Amino acid sequence: MSDGAFLILFLAFTGLMSLIPFVLRKFQIPTVISLLIVGMLIGPTGVGVDLVGIISKALSFLGPPGQEVQTAVQTTESFNVIINSLGSLGLMLLMALAGMEADFDLIKSVRKPVILLSIFTFLIPAIAGYWVYWYFKPTDLAGKLLYASLFASHSVGIVFPVMRDLKLSKTRFGAAVLISTVITDIASIVLLAVSVQLHRQSLHISHSVVNSTLSIFDHVSSSFFGNSFVPVFLLVVLLYLVVSMAAVYFSGKFLLKYFHPGEDVLITFVLLVILTTVIVGELLGINLVVGAFIAGLGLSQVVKQRDMLLFKRVESIGYGFLIPFLFVSIGMKTDFAAFKDSGSWLIVVLTVIGLVASKMISGFTAMRLCGFNNPQGVAAGLMTVPQLSATLAAAAIGKDMGLLGENFFNAIIILSIVTTLPIPTLVRAVLACNKRSFEETDYRVPGVVKEDSLL
């Protein structure tokens, strides 16, 4: 891909990412939804017009003569890889910022809601997913555990922007939902790893089947751990969380000791610390969402005590540049063709109803048991419903290994579409109708960052 083609494609992208959300703001459409719409409109699937492909064909004259078609294809593939990579970096910074905004005093005040919400929103959806898969394949234990992990996972990438946009991230309600979401994601990752390991052991699958991942567990023979895989993996996850928090904290103190506030190189080193934490987690089979959040938590106390300017600058890079690519890339991957070729609609219906019902019931019940009111319980249940990147990635792993059939995989795609698009709007509606209910238990900490609208 030539520099000229890249610049023109990037100009078209950034122009749409700026103009469409600006126009849709006048119709009270949240920025997150606006960016998802941008991705759907310009993506190659569903209702998309494949903007990248069209522009690539128009710019094919920039390549070698007689190779216009090949040049257009290579330009399209290369640019899509760049957009997906920027989206991954956006997700990483989004979760790091979520961790950096966390206040430990506030977290301590919501220990009971976090515990109950984590347990309820993991167990009840996991049981629902297990049952849905059992209904169609009662003898496939690995498949049932995989579907349980898909149901139990949350989409932190949707939850946090919605809470931040609605100014809930520094409330007891927001802290409880956010922290429990991350804990539940960790538990779902463990369950996913267990299901994959069981499948490999039952069929004696070679590690080469999943060699596209960084996880060392996917590059080790299934017979190496035997029956001890689960306790070993749990121990690895626990050690990673503890060691990463400590390492990031002391790294942050070291950097702020030897660099003056405002130095540009300090931003580079902070991003290096976050990236290193994420990569180590990926090597251990831990999703980047968890690694980035842990890195943010480790930096939280240091940044708030020593250099608030650093936080604002990282936030500017995230929300001003990288994070919008996350939502656009998600929109581009949305495949509405799944509605036409979904296989068994009974699988789709049970999957959607089972997940939405289990998430709503678990979230509402946990919040009510902790003393939160009905609107807060409904909002908490809604925020646990969206299924996005982590769920789709886990489903793709299951499909590649033959653990998840085409019908179930299409059901997960449809699930991600119907649970992601309406949720921010529904949460906004709940808050708009019950403002006083959320203000009564609003627990604000002295402002760290001015909570402007998302992006």
C-alpha cells in the first residue's frame, strides 16, 4: 500500500468518524452508537458499502502498471489490518483508563455489591448457557462449558464508555458494575480455557490447531498437564494479577521519580508498561481486557498522587484518537448476513432469550440484595447484556477447533448484534426516567478528570 493511498483512506475514515457522530448528536444518539453505525455503513458485510474496497479500487493506479486488481486487494487487506490493530490498541487504552479512573476508597465501599454481582452475573448466565447447549448436544461437556463461558462473559468495552458518558463511573453504582464486570470476565476466561483443554484432551488434538494465539497453553501438548490443568491455570491467573499490580505500581513510581511531569517520553514509557502487562497476560492465556485493566489499576494510585497531567494526556490519546477506531472496527465486522444463514433459528432464539433473561435477572437480583433501587437494578442488568469482542473471539476459537458448530457460531454473531446496538440507548432511557433514583446514592470522589461526553 502506497503512502498516498494510505493517507487518502485514513482521511476518509477520520472524516466520517468526526462528521457522522457530530450530526447524530443533534438526534441525541450516543457517540458509541454513532461510531458503530459508521463502521456498519462502511464495512464490507451486511449493509456496508465497503468504503475501503471502493477507494482502494479507485487508487489502484498508484500501484505497478497491469496489476491494478492485485494492488486494490492488497491495499484493502492492509488497511483493514491497520484499522483492526488500531481498534485493539483502542480497547487496550480504554480498559487501562478504566483502571486508572478507579478509586480504591470507592471500591472498598462497594465490596458487597461487587461480590454478589460477580457471583450472580457469572453463575446464572453460565448455567443458562450450559442448559441451552445441553438442550441440543447433551453429551458434549466441552461444548457446554464453552457456551457457559460465552454467556458468562461481559463486554467491558461497552459498559465503561456508557457509564463514563452518563457520568456514572465515579458512583457506587458505576464502581460496582465495572469491577464486577472485570472479575466476571476473568472467571469466563478460566472457564473458556478449561473447555478448550477438555476438548483437546478428549480428541487428542495437537496444539497446532490453535497456534494462532500467543497463549503458551495453546502451544503445549494437552497431555502435559493431565488432570491438573484447572488448578495450574487458576494459580497462573492469580499470580499474574498480584505480580502485575505490584510491578506496574513500582514501575510507575520509578518513572515519575526520574521524569518531570509533562515530558513527552513519560507517555511513551507509560504506554510501554501497559503494553508489556497486556502481552504477558496474552502469553498466559489472559485476555488483553483484563491485562489492560490491571495495568490501569496499578498506575491509578501513582498517577493520582503524583502527576494528574499524565492521566489527562493518556486520556486524550485514547478518546481523541485510538478508542473511536475500536467501535468503528466492531461495526465493520458486524455481519448481518448471519440473519439470512443462521441454520437453526431455535438455537438463535434460545441463545438470545437465555442470555438476556439470565443477565437481567442476575444483575437486578444482585443489586436489589445490596440495597440498590429498582432502576439501578434494571440498569445494572442491562449493562451486563452486551456481548462483543471477548465473546466473539472465544466463539471463533471454539469454531476453529471444531468445538462450536456453525449454527451455534452464527447464533453468537446474532447475539452480539442484538445485544450491543440497543443497550446504550436503553440505559440512557432508564436514567432519563429515573434521574433521582441514581442521584440519591451518587457517591462522588474529588474530580480526577472532568467527565465530558465520550470523545
